[in-house]
Amino acid sequence: MAEHFNVVEEFGVDVFNEETMKQRLPKNVFKTLKKTIAEGKELDSSIADVVASAMKDWAIEKGATHYTHWFQPMTGITAEKHDSFISPAGDGTVIMEFSGKELIKGEPDASSFPSGGIRATFEARGYTAWDPTSYAFVKDGSLYIPTAFYSYSGEALDKKTPLLRSMDVVSEQALRILRLFGNTTSKRVVATVGAEQEYFLVDKKTYDKRKDLIFTGRTLFGAPAPKGQELEDHYFGSIKQRVSDYMKDLDEHLWKLGITSKTKHNEVAPAQHENAPIFAPANLATDQNQLTMELMKKIALEHGLVCLLHEKPFAGINGSGKHDNWSLSTDDGQNLLDPGNSPMENAQFLTFLAAIIRSVDEYAELLRLSVASAGNDHRLGANEAPPAIISIFLGEELEAVVNALVDGTDYTSKSGTMFNVGVSSLPSFPKDTTDRNRTSPFAFTGNKFEFRMCGSNLNIAGPNTVLNTIVADSLKLFADELEKADDFQTALHDLLVKTIKEHRRVIFNGNGYGAEWPVEAEKRGLPNLKSTVAAVPCITDKKSVELFTKFGVYSEVELHARQEINYENYSKTINIEALTTSDMAKTEILPAVMKYAKDICDIAASKKAVGVDPAVEVSIANKVNTLTVSLNEKIDVLNAAIVKAQGISDIPEQAKVYCDEVFVAMQSLRAVADELETIVGEEYWPFPTYDELLFNV
């Protein structure tokens, strides 16, 4: 990296963005392509060759020799197959070619990606299709073309295709509402997202000595360090030089790729940090977050570090989330979740707010499922993350406005101004009407909602697909009713009152960590799906199938496929963790503990031989022996549970056994091993402890 990095000059230099297109494309082609991007329509094939040629020339100037259709299969990470631009010239030389056909469509092998039964192993054909609304970029000598990925028979095999579909449907339904409020100029409503990314950094040499980190991304063993996060001295604290150098390097890479990395700071737990971008359209934000995670890991290695993106790499301290800041904006710049300054703007805001309240209450299980994973199960409900119960935080003033509307009473704002809460004279209130609530899974924060349940490793396409679709459902319901109303104002008032009355049980401004909240939530009838296995079935229930198929976001086949993949991912993850737990306990911990016990016994025997009472040694040896016997027994229990789970062919039942038996056996074994770690001499312990992992960067 250059010593002096000029952000303005370098920002987006590796991206085939609008500015680059304007410079390199004929005016008529640029105009057509820009319209395609703005309206989310299919690229006109007549200009594809021109765009491809310009893109190729630009990429070659940037040092690219290959191109790749970059897509997001249901593995949760990205995939890429690189083809060179070379084409034989017939005289023993080559020329560099790239056609419009190659730009628009690719054909990678689909047989080895998760399909949930959509594709048989021998049915290999899959296709990638360029997403022109997400800019191409150059990285590591290749032109990267963001694409969707689908099967020979048209089913979505990726995370992005349903996201793009959901963006279309929420735009369509939101425009119907806007037309009712007199907006005739907006042509598209865009779901916008800003994804705050938390992560841990550990020393590479220390990491290499831990099989659990290598194989699973989290520590399967580890007694707490003497110091954790209790002094709250790491949060927003001074950034260590080594970490600062890494963050600077990361920012420069992200900026060159047009990613608006805005904020960086230390997070609550030791060795934990955060990176946050500025808002972007949901599909672009998803692409950029996937790229950010990839670069975080790659650049960390260049600094002798390892970036951990697991949701809970260390027990007893905060895990890492990814706060998904979601909103709706028009193509001409209006944020639909901004209350506005005029009565009509305010009524429009409350209409969208009521739609969101209904959506979150009506489809709480789907939102919970959208963030479900074996890793995130550790985090949800812990002290740094929302509980698994879905609720909405509105803040005191906005909730008071909503309640006054429903109850038909006057409302006095904090400023002392009295408002009559009829739709035509709703109050305009300040952006920050109340404090923030860090315990809420879905919190209104002034002009957006912050969905805080996403895990740090998650592909955010999933939750945003669900958010877009469920909100589209409520907006459609509203538009269907309001479009046929004789008196719009009266119909709107009655609709808002009815909707909020039916769904305000989901509004909760209190402490989501409190022991009383699950009790209260149960009284309200709110679901509490504590594990991934408990959440997965909802994706194929009648209500979910009707929702997604009505809008064409998922077909019923695609939903069943994703259910199967969710179960399989959970089972495979726990299986790998269980095998690693057993292996580390048998081949590393047991031998170390037995050596320590032998040395203690030898010391005791030496003392006894010279007439010295070996009481201390005997006490330690007895305790170690008791725990060692228990450890060995628990290894056997775990191994038996693994064998049982592996022998089950029914996919949902297998996942349930991994959850209820294998994972429980792992936890039980760990408890014994972690207690042994606090007794056995430090020089005997076979791998780095939490002290070394968390405090030596």
C-alpha cells in the first residue's frame, strides 16, 4: 500500500462503477445500462457485447487475465470459477476476447453445491446470470462479475436470486402505497441495508496450535481467563498498533473495491472489533459484506493474524453479531422510514410502520429462522445479543404516538406540544425520540430498523429476503384495502388502528435480557424458538409456503430444499465439532492430564520416602484422578451419541439428535475438561489457553 493513501482518488478504482461506465461506454449504451440498473430490469442483449468489450478492456488495464461469475451458493460463502480472456488466433498466438454472452450467462457445475434435493448428483448443469445492479470489480488478476445462480430447471440454487426477487416485490407493493399518498414520480422503492460486522483477531501462531479453531472456527474447550470483559475497558478503547495497521490495510482494500467502510473500533470483548459501512441497496450490501468477510480473513493472515467470524468463538465473553440496518427508500431519495415534517409524510410513515409491525408479528418464526445456525444458537439469548424471542422496539415517544392513535386519545409530545392524533394531523417528532435499546432484536433507530439477531458469519441475503417479503405482504394487504376505499383518510385511520391493535403485542421497549421477559412474551403468545432445530420447520408450514409462492420469491420446491439444507448444515456442523471435541479430549487432554497426575504422584512418593507428608499432592492427584475418570466416561458417551446420530437417515430426526444428545454430551465433556485446565500445571496443558488467545495480539 502507498504510504499516503488518497481516499478520494483511490475509492472505487477497482470497480466498473457508474463513473467508469460513463467514461468508457457510448452515450446511448450508458443510458440504456443505467436505466437497466435503476429499474432492476433485464439487460438489453443488443448492448451486451459493447458493455462486455469495455469491461474487458478496463479489466485488462487493471492487470486482469481472467473473469469469473461470482455467486453465492447455499454454502453461505461465495463461489468462483475463473476463465481466461484468451482465445486462439489460429497462428499460434492468442487474442483477448470477452463477449456479451459470456458476460450475461455462465455455466458452472452445480452438482457439488448444496441443493436440498433439487438436483441429483449426476444432474450437473447450473447457470449463473449477471446482476447488473451490482458492479463488477477486479481482484487478484480476475474480473469478478456478481451473479445469480440457478438450476437447469430454473430453481434458485443460491442466496441472491430470492433476494433480488424479494426486492422487486417489496418495491412493487411499496409503490402502490406511495401512489395512494399522491407520489407519482418514484419509479422504484429500494430496500437498503447497512451491515455492521463484528469479528475477533487472534495471533496466527497461537491459532495454529488449536485444532478446534482450525476445524470449527470456535474454541471447544477453554477455562475463562482471569480477566475478561468485566472492566469494560476494551470497548471503544485505544486500538493496539498491530490491530490498527490491519484495520488501515483492510480499509484501503475495501475502499479500492468501492465498499464504503465508515467505522472501525474495539468491541466489548477482548480481541473483538467492528467494521461498519454506509447503506447500500440490499443486493449490493450483501455482495459487499461477503467480500468484506473474505478480505478480513485474507488480510489478517498477511499481518500474522487470524480473523474469526464465528458467532461465538469464546465461551463466557461476547460473541460476534452482524447488525442488519434495514430501510426502504425511493429511487428519488425519500427514506420511507423517516417520519417527515408534514402531516401527510407523517401519515405515510405510520402506514409503513404499521405494515412492519404486522409483518414482524405475523412472521416472527420466519425472521428467527433467517438468522438460525449452529453457531448463532450459542449467541442468541446471551448477554451481548437479543433473545431468540422476536419483538420490536419503538422507543417511548413513538410507542406513545401509536398507543394514542389506537386508543383515540390526544398525545402530548416531550416538547409539551399537544397533538390531536387524527391521521391528518399526526405529530412530527424528532429523529432521536428516546434512548437506544441494545437488547431488542428489531429496533427502530430514527429512520431505519436494526435487526440485531444476525450472526457475524451469516450471509445477510437470507434475513433481508425474509424482511422484504413479509413487508411486501403487509403492504399488499394495505393497498388492496385502501385502493377500493371511498374515503381514503377514514379508511387509512381505521386500517392503522385495526392493524396496531391486532399486532402491538410484539412491541416491547424493556430489557430483553431480563428473566421476566420470556415469561411476559409467553403470556403475549410470542414464539420462543431457542434452537435452529426448533426454528427450521416453519419454512415449509402452510403460511410460509403461501407467502413466498404468492410473490414468487421461493417456489414450494425451493422452500423444501432450504429446509433440508438447514437441517443438514446444522447436523454437519455439530458432527465436525463433536468429532473434534472427542479427538482433542482423547489425544491431547487425556495424555497431558495423565502425565501431570503421574508427576504429582511421583512427587508424593518421593516425599513419603523421606518422611514428609504428601497431603497436598495426594489431594491434587485424587481430584485429577476423579476428573480424569469422568472425562474418559464422557468421551465414551459423546462417541456413542455421535454414532447414534450418524446412523439416522431421517434428516430432521438426525438434526434433533445432534441438538438434544450430541451437543449436550459435548457440553458435559467440556465442563470436566475446563475444570481440569484450572488444576493441571500450565506447562502440561496441550494447547494455548484463553489467556494466550485473547491477550497476545
